[in-house]
Amino acid sequence: MGSAALRYFCYGCLFTSVTWTLLLFIYFNVSEESRTFKHVPIKGLEPYKPFPKKFNPRVTRTPFKLSDRQKNNGVRNQFGNRIEDLAEGNSELLPEMGMIFNEQDQEVRDLGYQKHSFNVLISNRLGYHRDVPDTRDPKCGDKFYPSELPSASVVVCFYNEAFSALLRTVHSILDRTPANLLHEIILVDDSSELADLKNELDEYIRTNLPTKVKMIRNEKREGLIRGRMIGASHATGKVLVFLDSHCEVNEVWLQPLLTPIKEDHKTVVCPVIDIISADTLIYSSSPIVRGGFNWGLHFKWDPVPFSELEKSEGVSAPFKSPTMAGGLFAMDREYFNELGQYDSGMDIWGGENLEISFRIWMCGGKLLIVPCSRVGHIFRKRRPYGSPGGQDTMAHNSLRLAHVWMDEYMEQYFAVRPELRTKNYGNISERLSLRNKLNCKSFKWYLDNVYPEMQLPGPNAKAQQPVFNNRGHKRPKIQQRGRLFNLQTKKCLSAQGHPSQKGGLVVVKDCDLNDPDQIWSYNEEHELILSNLLCLDMSETRSTDPPRLMKCHGSGGSQQWLFGKNNRLYQVSVGQCMEVTDPLNLKGYVAMAICDGSPLQQWRFES
Ligand SMILES: [Mn+2]
């Protein structure tokens, strides 16, 4: 009897200790995970407006490539920050993918910006496949496209493109295009200098993409314009689709482009070009706009006149566009040849998009934007590479197009660029005879019928038509208000001087519950605003500069802050964390530094 009691007592002890071990284990493992964004109210949080709620990026990697590259990167550092932590299938974590953990990360990022003008660190971490948010109008989902559509040859020219961005372009096409509509993908290497775009790329294509991808290597740099013509000459599909080398196509992108071409082979179509941020690589919806130009012959985006949209289908029906942006369009291949391809006397880049737009409209075709077709494009802030010899190819090309297509309106261009009046533009006789042969209409006809909104300078300027504007800007909702408390120094982040002083520094000071100048607001755009006045801002070009208080600009990037794991306060555009630089110094300076999780980098939002 006694021994039985003892036995049950021992079982009891054993059970209790197992339970406790289990509880403690769960506590230590799970509480660390759930600390992510502890101070950000996650419910209902929509960090990026265009993301539908269902959006969950699936970040997959090609093991061959990524393991190679990330092995050297030291994927985990001593504080347990792992790249994988950043990709837990949660869209809110995406901006954190730029976080810099070590010197190599810093180098990949900095060199990447130099060479490509976008965040290559994030691009590499994303890998070659990812889901993008479906940005189409809901009406697009109800549309039916003919089952018999012409097949497409997708032509992608590249010059010194980032390896991961190029392969994401290719894989997004393969992942989201019905196989029977995709005849081939033609890559045209315009004599790139980057080593990984040679053997390594060939090897990747041979191993992973042996069937539909063709590679053409130019012996010397030809530029985008002749590069596309070379690509087109190798194509055998019915329709040519030109894409930039840093794009990601969206769901059901090709069918809506092919349908109007099938109906009328003289129709040239452009998708809506969605925005992939150069700093965060976040994919977001573009407003509905159309192409125009100014008298300096620069392309510009215009709002769409209501008259173009007043059809039963609203913004899901294709609408006319006076010009195209140039990088992304689709066109019947025979019509491309019939219409005279491109002007081969144009160099490298610039002006060719206006030239082909004028030619399409004036010579009997039409140019449409198809809102149900969406293709994301990384919009860089500058072109990272010049032209050989550094000549102004844009001026040379524009001059050619003005002389061939603009008739008496050429004078409007010279009024803006008088220095070009006497500049040599080469021989245009072939293009003039093409215009003659195709029996094209006058530039005046084009302006009157296709782009009546174009203003002539002077007193007779026409009144503008009402336009469709879907850009409405609301004030971002405040999500939290309170003090920013540094865990190591136990001080609070404040303005060094007056909080209304633009360009002023921030420092840590003794916390004062009654001081309104220590109250920060954190809003859904991830801005940190002090005393409802200025935004905490980080210079993107000089990341060694400390953060400052600047006027809120509302376009993310330099003013986007995230509360991450280990209480870190992470700045999206520089990929670093804020820390108190010298805790013993009474001045309380802060700066941005590589995220190492140290207590000096830990901040708590205290409401
Ligand atoms: Mn581009």
C-alpha cells in the first residue's frame, strides 16, 4: 500500500516536472517570436495600401543559386537575426528584407545601388519567384478571353542587369503565362560587362530553363533600340512583347494584351506599369494614367480624360493613349516589320518611344493601354549607366524624330531647345520615304485627333478637359502615439532643438511625461512624426548622416521606420537600425548602424 502511494507520488513529480519543462520551453521559444512588432498594433494594419488583405508573399528560392550566394553572406549572425526570419510569409516584414546584418550585406547593397540604382540586397534575398499582389480592377476577373489567341515571343533586352532581377523577370513570365500562349522568351544581352551575366547565366539557363528561353549576345553595344530589333528578328511567335529586364508580370497579364491584337492586328497595346519600389522592391498598384509628351519631347504621364473612360466597362476597358512609355508593349510581329520597326539611326536610348507612338497613330494604327494587364517595373531614380562616349543620345534621337514626323511643329521643339537647331542628326531619307510609303497623316492630324489636350504656348491655349483622377491622397491614419524609450540609456528620443526646426537632429533626453515635445506619432505609412509636426528622415545618399526632422513627404523610403525583432527601430531605405552612439555622452546623440541587436539599438514605443 505504502509503496503504491510512493509510486504515484513519483509519477506525480515526474508529470509536474515534464509539464514545467514543456511550459518553459514554449515560453522561451514562442515569446521571442511574438515579440516581433510588439509595439505595432497588427490587427487591421495595412502598411501598403494597394495590397489586398489576402496578399501573402511566398518567398521561394532556387537552392542552386541562393545557397551559393548566401553561404558567403553568413546567413545568421550572433544575435540570431536570420534572413529567413524576414520571410515568414508576412507582407509587413517585406521592407525588413533590406536589413543589413554585416559588412557583406552593406557591400552588396552599396555596390548594387552604384551599379543598378536599386536595392540588390533585397532583390537577391527575394529569389527568382515570388507572388505579387493582384492589382487589377475586380471587373477584370470576370472577363473571358478567346481561347484561341496568337502566341507571343517575349523580347527582353538587358545591359548589366542585376542577375536576380533578370531571372525574376524571366521566371515571372514562365510562372504566370499559359504555356500555349508563350512561344518563347528571347533574351538579348547588349554586350554586358558583368561577369555573372555570361557563363553563370548560360549555365543557369541550360540547367533550369532549357526549352523556352533563347539567348542572343550582341558583339558590341547596340543600345535598346537596335537591341530590340535584333531580338525581334530572331522571334518566330505571332506577337512580339517587349519587356524591360527588371519587371515582374502579374496574374493573367498576357491574354488581355493579345485579345485586342487578335481583333485588329494594327493595334499596339501597353499593360499598366505597376510600381516596384527601387528601395524596398515592394510591388504596388499604379494609378490609371496614359502617355503624353511635352514640347521638349520628353515623355510624361497624363491623367485620362473622362471621355476615354465613359464606357460601360469603366477602367477595365482598354483606352487610347497618345504615346507609350517605351519599355513594355505588345505588337503583331508582322505589323512591327510593316510599320518600319524602329529608326536604326537612333542610338542607345531615348525618343524611340515617341517616334513609334507618332508612327503608329499617324500611319493607320492605334495605341491602347489595357488596364486588366499589369506588369510591375522597378522604377529607378536614375539610369545607372551612360552611353559609350557619353553622348546625349536622347537629343540626337529626338532631333531625328522631329525632322521626320513633326512637320511645322518641329519649331515648338526648337523653341525649347534652340541649341539643337543646327546640330547634325544623320541621314533620315529612309525614314522619310517610309512615311511616304505608308501614306501617313500629318502631325497636325495627330494633335487634333489623338492628343487635343496638348497645349501650344500662347494666348490661344485650349481649355483642359475634365480628367479622371484616382490618386486621391488621404492623411495616413495614426496607429500609435507615445514616447520612444531607449532600453539601455532609459532616455527618450526628442528633438535636439525645437521640434518644429526643419533639418534638426534628434537626441535622447531624460524622459518627461509632461513634455509634449517627446511625443511621437506612428502612422500607417510607417512615418514617425514628432509633436505632430515633422517626420524623422534619413538621407538616402549619405547614410552616415544622422537622422533628422524633415517635412513629411509621404512617399515612404527615407521616412519609413519599422519596429522589428529585439525592439529594433529599422530604417527602410538605408537598411540599418537606430542606436544611441555614446551612452555616456550627455549630448545623447543617435545614429544609424548595422543591426546587431545590442541594447543601445533597442527602443520601445510607450503609449
Ligand atoms: Mn526600366
